[in-house]
Amino acid sequence: MRRALTSVGTGDGGGGEEPEQASRLWHITLSVSGKPAPLSEVRRGLEQLAHDHPFLLTSRYADDHAEIRYWEEARDLHDAAAVALRLWGEHRSSAKLPPWEIVGLEVIDRATYHQRVAEGYGPPPAHPVGVHPY
């Protein structure tokens, strides 16, 4: 299932059409937290989210917070961030996710992601693809 990207816009007031830009890959880290929920329900919800959102790489979770990491294809950082910020809310009822709020978002381009990993200060090593406890 492909989602249409909705541009956030640059706010420059220009009414002209922007030239078509090629999509790029963005590495997303979304952090959510809230009141504690049963671990089995958190895991089940994240597994359903991974099924609904096929580009999900890995999720780590505890009873009161979770981190979701995945790749998003988007025209620019604004579009990638907008899609990421909607992910939790749009899937909350279908995946039966806890009513947690987004407390963190990192969006970096593919080159930056690979540069960080190569320099040894990238994201924590991911578990194999899937949903894992902290």
C-alpha cells in the first residue's frame, strides 16, 4: 500500500508549482511514551504496526515507552517528518497501540545515517528486524 505524500510547504508564499524532485530515503526514529500498558499488548500493537507499515525495521519497547526505527521514502525532510508524525496516530486504533504521545523524532538522510554508522556513533545496534523488548 503506497501512501501519497503531502508536502508541508516552505511557507515562502509563492504560488507557483515546484519542480518535481526525486524521492529520497530517510531514516526515521520515532519515540513514544505514556502511561504503562501491559507488555503483551504493547508488543502485539507494535507487531501489527510492523505488518501495516512494511518499511518498519525494528521496534524496541517497555511498558511505558517505545522506539520505532524505519526507512521512509519522501521528497524532502519536511515530507518525511510529516509522514512520521502521523504514523502513530493513524495506526493507533487499527493496531490497537497504547494512547501514548510522540516525545521524539529524528529524521536523517541516507548518507548521514551511513556516515554515522561508519564513524561509530550511529544509532544503537538494531536487533534483527522485528519487535523487541528493551
